[in-house]
Amino acid sequence: MLAIFLATEAYGQATAQVSPGDATAGHGRILLVLPFDNRTGQPSLDWIREAAPEILGSRFASAGFAPMSRADRLYALDHLGLPQEFQPSRASSLKLAQTLDADSIVVGSYLQDGSSVLAEARVVDVPHLRMSQPVQARGEMRDLIAVFDSLAWKLTRQLDPGFSVAEETFVAAGAGLRLDAFEQYIRGITEADQAERLRHLQQAVKLSPDLGAAWMALGREDFVGQQYEQAADAFARVDRNSPDALEAGFYRGLSLLYSGNYAKAEEAFSGVARVLPLAEVLNNQGIAVSRQGHDGSALFVQAEAADPNAADYHFNVAVSLERRKIDAGALNELAQYLKMRPNDTEAQALMAAWKTPSQSVDPAMRVDPLERIVRTFDAVAFRQAAVMMDQMGAARLAALAPQERAVKLTAQARDFLDRGLLLEAERLYQSALAADGKVAEAHAGLAEVRERTGDVVAARREARAALDQAPSAEAYLVLGRLDFAANRLDDASKEAGNALRIDPQSRAAQELSRQIESKAGQKKE
């Protein structure tokens, strides 16, 4: 647990997680989204059953909720003695939610009407055993992702009536996802046969090389199949903005470790440890250092301090101390290990060998054991760290004056916007404006979100609201790009000029000016 507390500050700085100051009513609520019922009568569309919770869960997470993962759901089903394909009734759904400590369940169905699809869902309030009114979303089958994005927005508004992010932003969040690639990904995580899973996942990343979830799943399959070089490559392709990024980094490190690429393994574990220094991460980083012929003792000691009840960490500290000829310390650590695992024959043999005076042992016969590698990533501890980070951040932000709180939220939102995470960015901009509606940067950022989601009227409104508060290069650029798109070149040139007067080094303003001049020149010709 020590590592979790140490991680919270670094984690918040490195990933700019959604702000604890975002005071939506549903922030942090644990949701269980169950597979939807297939009411189309077409078995070929069964894959949508699992697609629904994948899409909804992703949007709920961006909206500040805590949706349970598919792995969590499968674990709970196994814990209850139920098969993975089990279709729960309302009673068994509640039992499943209670097993996972979920606050709400989302249940739903979908049916086909010609070329269109209709999705419907309800929210079950687990503590009060109440079911909401159904919400629906309809669209063309080719726009299936947008249909479920729209459904996610409607469910979010039902869960939190004060939620103010626009529906267009939810839809834009999934706009870059190819439906055919997503279908292959879903089939790849649900097929019973491993060869089929691999085939579908390889097709998914071929169709959409940026589909991080598919790379993560493919990496897991390669890792289980001991194809470590392929696994390391797959895990490396998971984007740093992905919820799986830290786990991917950990398993990439393991894959490189097993492949004998110790320098890159150290680098992978170090990247994870900078954000979340869990004991297993530090331990494996120490092993990667040690396998390069360097001293990993400090990392082994940190791992042991973070989790003193894990026997293997004591074993690894013992081995590292013995190599440094710190015999008393090595014997003490090995003794602690044997208290936890008294039947370990390797450790027993080591204890006997280390107690033998070194001068009476042939150096060639001296035993040099390998350190113990931790092969699993504690995703639960990661989530606990994220929750604690949110709680600590909430307390810090709550103590700030409204204007200062709004400025901090705006900075976090800008980070999300720069990474292309529109839903998260808008949510924080809205929170900033709720704290203080006079922060020009928040209006300008929200204007850019609206511009990217195609809401021209709202984008202009927010840009002008920003300029009402203070001169803003970002706001002028939004207006300039909108005017340029509308072929109003004189107005666009004026806005670009205003942006350059505020920030002469702005590459975006310089590029817009070049585009305007080029288009104006073409019109003259």
C-alpha cells in the first residue's frame, strides 16, 4: 500500500486524470454494464452483445464513472460458478452487481429494423433496487458505434442529470473507430478457440493500426503463447492515453525480460514505475538491472518496503545482498523468506550453502540463484491508486478559490484536448466554467471542442465569450478556421492576424495565414 500512496502525486501529474474537482453527481460511481440481448434473430450479430459494454464502458469512464471491465465481470461469473456466456436474469444481475460492489447495472438490448439498428437500455439502482425508464438510440447499422455513443450520452444524463457535456462530443469520441476493425476486435476477445482469437485480433490491427484495445488483447494472447518478441511489439503499440497503458508497459517489460532484452525491459518497467511504483514493477525493474550485471538492490529493497508480506521480495533482497558479500543481511532476508515458504527446497539449499564459510567452498561451486520474477500486474492496486489520487486531488481543489480552481481545471482540460480526448476535455472545461464563468481560456478551449465536434454555432458562441473576457489567440483561431471553412477569407485573415498579434510564434496562426493566402491566390487566378 505504501507504493500506492507514493504513486498518487506522480500518477496525477503524468496522466492528468479527470479532475477530482469535477463535481458531477455520478463521479466515481461503479457501474456494471452487462452484455446486451440480441433481439435481431441473427446469430451473426451476436458480437454486438459484447460490443455494447465495451463502447458504453469507455464512454462512462471518460464521463467520470467507474465502469467494471469485462475481466471483472468474467471473474465474478466464475466466482459465482456461472459460465462466461451466461445471460443473467434481473435477480442474477443484482447478485452479480453485489459481488462486484457495483452501484448501478446497465442492461439493454438491440434489434434490427431494415438497415438500421435500435438500441435500448435501462439503469438498475442496485442499493435501492429501482429500474429506470428505458432510453433508446437509433441509426444505420454502419453507424453502430455512433448509436451506442448516443445511448451512452443519454444514460449518462439519466445517471447524472447535471451532466453538461454535449451529445456530439460523445459521438465524436468514437468517430475515428472503424466498425469492421472493432467487430474483429470483439470477436477476438470472445472466441473460445485461441487460433481464432489470434486471427480476429490480427485482422483488427491490420484494419485499424491505432486500435489500442486490439493491440492489448493481441499482446496478451502472444504473451500467454510465450511468443514474447511478438508480445513486446504488440504491447508497445498501446497508446499512452489508453486505460491499458500502464499494464501494457508492465507486460512489455516482462516480454522483453523473457526475450533477454534486459536494457529495454528496464526502460519499460521504469516508465511504469515513474507513474505507479507498485512493488511488482520495482521488483522486475531490479531484475532487469541485475541481469545487465548491475546492482538492483535499491529497487528490490523498495519493492520489499512496498509489500513486506510478499515472500519473493525478501528472496530477491537476500540474493542481491549475498552478491554484494553482505552475508548477515542476506541470511536474515532468506530466513524471513523461509518463514513464509518453509518448504522451498532451493531456499533451504541456499541457506545451507550461505552458512558454509566461503573459504571452504570452491568458487566454481558457489550457487548464484536467479531472482524471482513477478508475472502478474495488480490492476486492482492501480485502480485503488487512481481513486486515492482523485480523493486527494478533490480535497486540494476544494480548498482553492473558485477562480484558481477554474484555472487548474482549464489546464488539465487543455492537456486532454491536446491529446485528442474531446469528451474528457469538455467535461473539465464545463467544470472550470461552473467554478468561474469568466476564465477566457476555458471558453476558448470549449470553443475548440465544439469546433472539432462540428457544432459551428456553439463554437462561435464560446469563442466570442472568451474574447469578451480577454484577448485570446486560441479564440481568434477558432473563429478564423470557421471563417476559412465558410470561405469568408477576409474575415479569416483578420482573425488570423489578431491571433498573431497576441502570439507571433503561434504555428497554428502561421499555418492558417498561409492557407488563407494560398486560397486567396487561387481565387485570383
